[in-house]
Amino acid sequence: MDKVKVCFYPTCGNATNHFLANLARLLRSSGDFECSGFLDLAKQKKGEEFRQDVYHFNWFDQSLTFASFLYRYYILLRIIFARKRIVWTIHNSVPHGGVPAYNRILRYLLLRYSSVIHIMNEGSRELPYLQPYLHKVVHIPHGDYFGSYPDSDVDVRKRYGIAANVPIVLFLGAIRPYKHIEILLEAFDFQDAALLICGSVRPPDYLYKLTGSAVGKRNVFFSPEFVPDSELSAYLRTASFLVAPYSYDSTLNSGTVLLACSYGKTMVCPDIAGVRDIQSESDCLYAYHYVDKADHAGKLRETMARALADTASGAIAEKEARALEYMRRNSWQANSSKWRVLFTR
């Protein structure tokens, strides 16, 4: 029996996104699938990108220029007319930060012609644009990050000059306005803890704003640079817990939450849809709800204070253990049969 050829957009390499790389690895391990990245095949200029069996689209309705939109429109039309199986994963309710309105055409085509619309949390079913297409929706939670990053012996405390007895509250990942880092800087006023913020920043004016806010703040360490995969495990291992004050406007899921759980760490974050699912199964996170932006800093401060108190008493270990167990129950391997069906049904 021939293997099913699955083509991931944009690619299925680690350099792009570990979600896609880990999913491709799972499918290949079954022996029933061949996996490739659309943009990788397109670079070969042999037309192989249009000769695959199944197409898995991610972040496809988020083109930033009209030229990019036209290219994606062309891709989608070719695949639709060839009657290929299309799987579309919804990562965000709407693109973070907004995109040109013509992307709605791409979203409509994905809604109309996808064989399966994959969601990673139950709250996604409530999206208004999904209502006519709920019969296509399949829920499979995001998998784990076990083994995704190598062990690292980097001494994070030494790098930033943080004493051994000071708990570290860590923000790790791409720094974008929808993650409300300015609110995190406002909310963090703990004298006996350190806040370490690491990640590349976009757009440039947001970096300027955050740098100004961080200057002079005691126990705040701001490193606006990408943390390489080779060092990431050291940051996770050193942190007392992670934090990310996401916006409700666009955020449904958080890979960082699942990364933390995969390393037996807990996290302070709002009750976005993916977090609600996790908490309904296992109380392993410090989740909070805010009403509006004015309310956000206060709720975040209260929740960090609770997490720091549990760090001091040792009670945080219970959440850490539950976080790791949650991830084992919802690992790629645990849901492997569901993932395979997604690409063959």
C-alpha cells in the first residue's frame, strides 16, 4: 500500500514551528505517511508541491501583502480544483495584530473546501465564522514538547546576575503586542523575585516602548533576543514558573503553556480557551480572568503573588506534577490514532 503524502504549509521543519515538526514526526513514525513542507517543495521548482495527497494549512489566512495573498489564493485554487484533501488547523480566533481584509477570501475558501477543520480546544467551536461548518470540526489538543529541545548546561542565573535564592518568573517566546508585556512590567513589583523577559520583539516601536518601561525597574531583566533551541531547556529548568498575559482578542491557544507543562513547570496566564480546557481536566496552571485592559494588571499581579507564595512554601510542586501528568495524557503519542485519522478519513 502506498504511503499517504501529507504536505504541510508553510513547512514541517523545526526552524519554522515545533508543532508542525512534531506532528510530521508522529505521522512518519507510523510508517503510513510521507511528510513534506509546501515551501520546501516549491523551492525545488519541480511542481511536486501540487502532487501531494493531503494538504495541511496553518496560518494561511494571514498574508501581510497583496502579492503574498495572490500567491496563497493561487495555491488554494489549484488544490481545490484538483480535489485534494484539505486539513485546516485554527490556531487563533483572528490573526494577531490584524491583517488586510482580503485575507477573508482565503478564510472563506478554507472554511468552504476543507475536508476537516481542526481545532485544539473546545472554545474554538464558538467562533462565529465556524457556525455553518461545525460538521467539519474535529477537536484534537496540541501535543507535547517532550524531546523537542536538547539539554543545555547554560547557567541562566550567572548570565543575568540573578542570585541562587531568588525565584525567577520567566516570559519566554516571541514578544508581540497581543502578549501585553507592558502590562506584565506594570504588574511586576515584587522585591524578592526576578522577572526575566526573553524573546525577539516586533514591531520595532514596541521594542522601544518596552525598553523604556523596563529601564530602572528593580529585579527586571529584559533580553529582547531570540533564545536558541540549544539553550531553551536551561531557561525552563531555571524558572520557578512562566508567565504570559495574553490578549483575549485573538488568542485561543498557547504553545508556551504546553512547553511549560512538558518540562514539569506551571504558568500564570489568562483563561484563554486552551487554558480552560487544560484546567477543566487538571488544575495545573495559575489561570485568571480579566474584564478589560484596565483590570488586567491587577489580576495578573494577584495571580503572580499567589504563585510566588506557593513557590516559597513548596506548594507549587503539586501543580508542577499535575502539569507534567496532563501533558503525558495529551501527548502526541497518546492521541496518535486521532491524528492519523485526521489525514486519511
